[in-house]
Amino acid sequence: MNDLPINFEEILETLALQGGFNTNAVILGTTLLGIAAGVIGSFALLRKRSLTADALSHATLPGIAGAFLIATSMGYSGRSMPLLMLGAAITGILGVACIHLILHHSRLKEDAAIGIVLSVFFGIGIVLLSLVQTSSSGSGAGLNHYIYGQTAAMTRSDAAIMGTIGIVASIIALVMLKEFMVVCFNETFARSTGLPVWLIDSIMLGLVVLITVSGLQAVGLILIVAMIIIPPAAARFWTDRLWKLVLISALIGGLSGYAGASISALFPRKPAGAVIVLVAGSIFAISMLFAPTRGVLADTIRRLRLKLLIARDHVLESLYEIESDIEGARHPNASIMLIKLIAMRGWITTSNNTLALTEAGRIQGQRIHRNHKLWEQYLVSYADIAPTHVDWSVDQVEHVLTDELIAELEEALRVRGITIENGDPA
Amino acid sequence: MIPDLIQTFLTLDLFPILAAIFAALSCGLLGNFLVLRKQSLMGDAISHAVLPGLVGAFLITQSRSPGIMFAGAAISALITVVLVEVIKRLGKVEPGAAMGVVFSVLFALGVFMLENASARSVDLDADCVLHGNLQTLFWTTSPTEWNHFLSASIKDEVPRQLWTLLGTTLAVIIFITVFFKELRIASFDAGIATVQGINAGFMHMALMTFVAIAAVASFEAVGSILVIAMLICPAATARLLTDRLITQILVSAVIALLTAIGGYALASWMGVNAAGMMASTAGAILVVVMIGSPSHGIIAKARNQRKLGNLVALEDILGSLYRLAETDEHTTRDRLIATLGFTNRTTKAMDRALADNLVKLVGTHLQLTQSGLAHGAAIIRKHRQWEGYLVDEAGFSPDHVHDTAEKLEHLIDPDLPNQHTDPHGKPIPPK
């Protein structure tokens, strides 16, 4: 396998930023870019602008090719990075402006506007690119790298520009954290306090443009948007607080950038952009599955536990009703597993093949029965629900009543002079 | 004998043009429902995400047989649709972000695999993915005699991409024709569809499957960018020309056709990339329609707005003069214009009122003519009826209704025949 690096030491050297000056610069630059993209992407996510960023990044292609064509026709070298970045920024912003124009001056919706700008601008870019290839023999061949990105072709100063832009963009975002937050969470409120929402929006957009154009060379214009979308989407699983979201998102972005650029530097034929996105995507998948509270696994466990709790309550309630000879008592409907679990808690005994509540179990059953009756009464007397219709919703609610709520219900019913049969506390 | 010029066309251009037309039609027709459902970007996501399927199928089987490539791409397209739904529902991620995560990761996976694959094969090319390889569809053994078109061998001379695209286009047309009613209801209102016994979720998956098939079939010939452009642009353009779905679909087909042929012709003429030029053409057509559409265009809307503005100005003049006439007061031309806000529009409306003989000058005073009086009465009638309606039915207080009535009077006649005075006690002029 010629894909593998020469030895283990080389891997360590690269990862520890000891792998040659140029490599270090690129890895450091990409890491900084990742951090900045994570920070700024957080706001794009909250502002629901993820796919606008996608249109923006596709719309940079005609700018790159156009800048090259104009520069070469005027006798300059078309390969200068700042020049290409300027072109990219201009058409990128133009693309976003077109989305706004379509939204405000036609009946088309945002999804169509984004798709139109994305495909048409990119199509124009492809046309210009084919002009570059036919008109300037050979000198424009490298422009293709801006589509998929190529860290190997980057010089130290390219990396320095990228890293500097990353730092500057992050600082601007952090300085304006408060304004961004207000606009993201409550635009109407922001307007009413006199904040210039359009200006703040424009600054946010400007930062996305900065990140996009500075990442073109390393990551490429198709995948740069992933660095803006994925880290905050992954970070969202870990927290509900904005500053934590920004922090975690920056961490994920930085880690992805670092890992992607390192792996790409170590192995031949591993494009940095793709590796960065795959690392970020893996972090997203892990976050979605395993994050505490918001993750899918935690959510499933929580739901199963609640289901089990409800089933257990129903068994105890039914047994209590049967043992107390309450009219309308339902027979418990439970699996053997569930019965065994409840028996382990010491709430029922299963001797002689019959189920019986222990003393502790009786108190539990009575409590649940009482909650049931309380809520039922409340619905009948306060929410105007017919007595025959209350049972279903009661079965859902009786398990989640808190002590305070029960006290309130008791008080409310006492005021009305309503008592609950068979349910007075022991 | 076929002339040289036509023979060159047959050799170089016939197959690419046909491929472009079929790709444009199959994507363009399906796009109508995507645009309607506000899911245009699903096409974007799918056309990015088929890449790992294509490359994966090639890596696993080491063959470029069309069936296998097609299956690989279709599988990854469906995985995309399912993953987006899963992340949206289970992860509670905002739809745009969910789509962005899925397609960028899958595309990255495709690029990653492609770089590895191209170490062994030069056939798979990352640039091809974006703008296809239309120019490679030569008719290498193009006929020299017309009757060659009737011979049996022609079937094998036509490249298989073209057959795939033709089959896909026909399948799409049949799908839309057969399920038109279901697709329409499910797209406009999933709730009503369910009530009518139509499984909206199933229709969604069926539509997505066809989008995936059309995207995959078109992908190789015209590249992902044109797939996205064709899924969205023709339908969006047609949407600006008509309010009826059937008309919209037919118009979008015409636009798709124009885009494919026009884009190809322009590209050949300028010597640039054909797929890119077609996407640009689609954009150009959209811009023209957006500005010039007779019903929804920017110009038409501006014109309507100006007309309404002029009407309002004229009605304000006649209404004011009617109010003054009620109390036997007078005003001059300049004073009235100043009262109504000294604008160009009011001045012009005043000139028209004088020219149309709705208002005449008596000395320096303005006076309504017979027909001006009737017009003014009609407007004041609407105004005072609106005031009455707002107070009686909408619970406004009498001192808050004037401004609202001032706007409504120009638009709708409330037509409340039994009212005779407004909330302020002023008489409502009879009809």
C-alpha cells in the first residue's frame, strides 16, 4: 500500500506541528479557519441561513474565474490569491443579493430562490472556467482547485492570510455576540429596541463571506459550506445556551480543520476538504446519537423509562382498585417482566400465583388512584369535559403530576366543595 | 446522400442535444412539484449526494456497467432522503441545516472515494461530476444516407445514456400523468389528501424516488449543476407566468426545451461548456420572465400599483370636493392639492379630473360637475358605510375608523343598503 506514510514518527511529527514549516502553516491556518467557521456558523444556524451560505459559496465560482479573466486580460497574473478572493467575495455577495431580490420581487419562496442562485451562478462560473481553459493555455489550470480545494498547492502566505482572516472574523463575532444573539433569537424585539437589524445581518453575512472566500483554496467552494453548517448543528445537541453553543461549535470546527489538514498532509490522495467534512460529519453523528439530554439515545432511554413508569403505575393502580373493591376497577394488563420488576421494588407479592399489594405498594396505588381522581374531577369541573371523556387524558397526565400541582388541585377542588371518593390520604 | 453540414451536426451535436433535452424535460417536469412543496433544495441535496453511490458502485464491482452505477446512485439518493428525514425528526434539527449536513457529508464521502478510485482508474473524474460529459456523446458512425435511420443497427449506435434518459423521461411523464390528482392534492395540502384517502407520505416518497431517478439518469450526461438548475429554474419560471398547475407544468416543459436547445447552441457558438451555458440560459430566461411576466412580473406589478395610486388620488380629490359641497364650502385648485399632500400624483389627478370634466373651475373655485358629484357621492358612500361597518361589526371606536375606511373605500364596496348615517352622524349618500 503506497497510501501509507513512511513511519509512525512522521505521523506524530505532523500531528504535533513538527512536520515542516509549510505543512505546519497550512494545518494551523485550517484549524483557525475551522474555529472561525464554527463560531460564525452558530449564528447562521440560529438565523436559519444554512442554505443561504450554500448558495453564497457556489456563487463565488464566477467571481474567481471572472477575476482571473479580467486580470490576465489587463496583463496581470491571474493567480494572485487576494485578487481571486476579491472576485469570489463580489459574486458571492451578488448571489445573496439576488436571493433577496427574488424573494422581494416575485412570488417564489426561499428554497427556490436559493436553488436558482446556486445553480445559475455556478453554471455561469463553469462557463467562465471553460473560457479560462481555452483562452489562457495552461496558466488557468489551477483554478479547478477552488472547487474541491487543495491544501497541497497552498503556500505559507496563503495559509497566513487564511489564519489571519479566521482570527479577525472570530474576534468580530465575539465582540458583537450580544447584538447577534438578540437578532437571532428575537428579531422583532431587536427592531423595537432600535438595533439596526439590517446592519447586524449584513455584518453576519460579511463574516460568512470572509470565511467562505478564505477557505476556498483549502476546502473548496462546494464543501466550505459544510464547515459553516455542521459544527454548530453538532454543537446544538450538547447545549441550549448560546455562548456554550459558540464555544463547542468552535471546538468542533477547529478539531475538524486540524484533523482534516493533518490527515491530508500525511496521506497522498486524501483531499483536505473532504476529510475535514467527514471528520465534522462523524462528530455530528456521535453528537446526535450520544449527547446527554438532547441526543437520540438519551431521548429513547427517557421515553422508554417513562413508558415503563406508566405501565408500573397502571398495575399498582388497578391492583389497588381491585383490592379496595372500587367500582369500575380494571384488571392489570402487564408482562411477567414488569410484574417481576415491581415485585423487586417490594410493592407486590406474587405468592400462590396471585398478585397482592404490599403495604408500601398499597400506598403507591392509592396515591396514583387519588391523582387520577383529582385530575378527573378537575377536568370535569374546570375544563368542561364530559365525565365519559376524561379517562383517556387522565391516564396520560396522572403520572406526571408534581406535588405542587396536586396541592393546587386539592385546593381548587376544596374551594368548590368537591370531595374525592376512596381517595382520601391514608 | 446527407449533406456535409447536416452530417457534422449528426456526428457532433445530435446526441448531446437529445441528452440535454431529455435531462431537462425529466428534471424540469418533476421540479414543478418540488417548487410547489417548497422542497426545491431536495433536488440540490440529492444531486450532490448521488456521488458516493456512483463511486461506491464502481469500487465494489470494478465495473462501469450502467445498471450497477444506476443502482448505486439511486440507493445513495434514497439514503439521502431518509437521512434528512431522520435527522430532522429524531435530531430535531432545522430542515435547512439537516439537508446541508447530509448532502455535504455524502458529497465529501464521494470526493474522498473518488480520489482513491482515480488512483486506479482515469475514467472517473471529479470535474465530470459537476458538468457532465455531453461533448463525449459522438455518433461515431453517423450515417451518410438518410435511409440509415430506418435500419436495425441504429439501436446499438445510440449511446446507452441516451436510452436511459429517454426511458426516464417517459417514466416521469407517465408518473405525473397517472398520479396527477394525487400529486397535486398532496403537494397543496397534505391534510386534505389524507382525508381523501391519499397517502401523502407515500406520494412524497414516490416523488423523491422519481427525482432521484431523474437526477441519476441525467447526472452522467449533464452533471449535477444542470440537474439542480433544471429541477428548479423551469418550474420557478413557469410559476411566474401562471396560476394553474397544469399550465405551469406545460409551460415549464417548453422552458426546459428552450433552455436545453438554446443553451447548447450558445455554448457551441461561443465554444464554452454546454452544461454551464444551459444553467446560465435557464437563469437568463428566469430573469426575463421575472421582470416582464404579464401577470406576476416586476413591470406589471409596478404598473398596477401606479394605476391604483392614480385612482386613489383622483378619488381623494372627488371625495374632498363632495365633503366641501355638503357644507357649501369652496376651495381653490392649489389649496386642495396642498391639503391632499402636494405630490406630483395629486397634481396629475387634478389635471385629469378637469380634463375628464369631473371637476370645473368657477372663477378660482373648484366645483364638481354632475358626473363628478355622482363619483364623489359613491366614494363618500363607501367611506361612511365602511366606518359604520367597522364600528358596528368589528368593534372599532368611532374616532378610530377614519384612516382604515380611507384605505378600504378605494378597494371594496361594503354594500350595506340599510345604513343611512355613519357613526359620526353624517348622512350616507344614496346609491
